[in-house]
Amino acid sequence: MALFSLREYPLAGKIVLLRVDFNVPLENGNVADNNRIKATLPTIHHLVEQGCTVILLTHLGKPGGKVVSSLRLDPVATELQQLLPDSQIIKLNDCIGKDIQDRIKKKKPPEIFLLENLRFYAQEEQNNPIFAHALASLAEMYVNDAFAVSHRQHASVDTITRFLPAFAGLLMEKEITYLSKALHPERPSIWLMGGAKLDKVDLLQQALRKADNVLIGGALAFPFLKAQGIPVGLSKCSSQSVEIVQKLLQHHPKKIILPVDFVVAESFSSRASAQVVTYNRIQHQQIALDLGPETIKLFKRYLRKGQTIVWNGPLGYFEWVKFSQATKEIGRFIGSLTATSIVGGGETAEAMRKFHLDHTFTHLSTGGGAALEFLAGKTLPGIAALERSYKKFRKIYR
Ligand code: 3PG
């Protein structure tokens, strides 16, 4: 994959539009989780050190093309200011237009500009070229460090690269480097798949192509049981997913490793009493909320052999202590291995942070949907746009 790298080009004094993904959770008007913001700091520092004027672009939530006060970026600006005490964060109340242009022209170091939520304009999600051009006219070059939104064909991710030389930011490079290791793994390669969403067929098929073994946990396990006629009680399972996994089981009977026991409850409640049962003993009034101790042991036996481990989706309902054991213990175990360990998908990363295990993994992707699409082998529009820009502008920049 040929992209412009920030490290290879003289940037001195340039005005740079830096697309980031600061789509972070807010609570009581404050940023509740700043990991996505922190992940972009190396790129911001790099640009500031080169004397660049940095103009940050991001979306937040789904305002649907109109101004929504609760989705203004002021809390993000406050958080960023705390993370960058040597800079002055100037939050602007719009992202295009003459006032914005004029303010940027009056820039003075150590100012860093944060433009208002891009999705206040419907044209952002419509990939509108006029809107993209209006953004592009604010700067001399564009950097995409927003891996997490690069699966969206939006104006600030895609069309903007038609107007400016477009570079991959340091976070973008890191995401591509590590997630690519999942697709071109050192073997044995073990994929661990869980989570509550059952719409991961593409990813499952990819796992079966790339991995030596695919370990199944979370709600993803239930269609696999049902496909073999094993009752799953009240555990979540659609008939469509049963049909799909039936075919996968037929084609890959040895590769797919299923749970041998579960922790079940009589109701979906954090206070429900929990009990361990073997996989074929889930009663009709029970709901399985975690993997049992024998499954944890079984999964460890496979994981121990892995040179590359890819994990998507928690193994149980980790939000409740009683049902968090498998996710926590397997997380701790993977962290203790020397294998390259890659976490793709927001929820698993969130679980590893909750258990203070994030630093024990080789890479935790900042992407949710983007990481899943990348791992499934799809071309992300944001990355394709960087490749096109490289081809178009490389002669000028060489
Ligand atoms: C994310 O949080 O996954 C990205 O920011 C994309 O957000 P979206 O699903 O609202 O497009």
C-alpha cells in the first residue's frame, strides 16, 4: 500500500487540515473516554514540531446535517487543551466560510484550531465536492489520522483528497501496519471472536481463511450451538445466523472451536445468581452470559500456540462482574504471551481498558466498524483516497 508518510516529507510551516476521529462519548457535557483523542497526539506533536498550523476536523455523533447544541465540540476542545498544555486550542463555531478563513489567516503559534462538528452539514455525509472544496481551501495539505471513520465515504475523508495532497497520519500508519499483520499473519494464527452482534459473517469468513483456529465466544456461540440442534435457552440467536453458521461448520469442522461450558443466569440482571453448565445443558429459562472455566482452559491451550492472535468481541457480558471472568482471564492470558496480539473492535478494547490490560497488547485499534471492515478485507474509502492522492501528487512531492 503506497501512501504519503508524514515522516518522509518536509512540512515546515505548512497549513495542515488534520482529519481526526474525536467521536468520543460525552457524559454531563464532558468527554467520558479520551482514548481516541490521545491516540492522535503523536501526529499533532509531529506537525507542531515542524512549525505547521494545525486545523483539526472531526465529526461527533449523528446530528443529521443540522446544528445540535449537545454535539458541539466545546467539551472536546477542553479535553484537548488539557492534553496539549503548550498549545492554545482555538475552537471555532463553524467549519467552513469566510469568518473561519479570516480567523485562520490571523493564526499565531502556539494556536491549534478545532473546527465545529462536520456533520452539522448534511454535505459531509453526502461526500459533497463543494463542501469538500470549502474545507480544502483552508489549508495547503491534508492528513488523515481518522482511521476509525475511514470506512465512511464522506467529504472530509474521501472527496477532500481530490483538492489537496493527502498524507497518512501516524495513527493511521500504525493502524494499517498492525491490522495488516492480522491479514498476513505469522503462523499459527488464532482468531478469537465474540461480542453480541451476530452480523459478522464477512469477518467470520475472513477468520476462517486467515486463521489456523477460530475460537468462538460471546453471543456468537449460540447460532453455532443451535445449528447442531443444541438448545440455547433465552440466549440471543436469530434463525438467519443459524443458517449461515451451519454452512461454516460444515466446511470447517476442525478449525472452529466452540465453548464447552457457560455461566448461565435465570434472568438478564447483574444480580441474577450464576451457575456453570456444560454447553448442552442450558435450560429453556436460562440465559448464558459468560464462558465457563473449562472453555477458558480450552481456549488458553489454543492461544498458547499462536504467533498471531486477533481478537474481536468480548467473550461474555463483561460489564457485570459476575459475567466478566472469561473476557478478563483470557485478556490477561493473551497479554502474558509473546505473540503479536491485535484487538479490533471498540467493545473489546473498552473491556481491556476496563481491566487495565490495554498496555499488554501489541495493538488495540481505535476503530470499531472501520477495524471490522479492514479485518474483513474490505477497502476502506479513506485509505483508497490516500492511495489515489499518492499516485496523483507524488511527482510534485518527490
Ligand atoms: C465510530 O465511532 O465508529 C466512527 O466515528 C464512525 O462513526 P459513525 O458510525 O457515526 O459513522
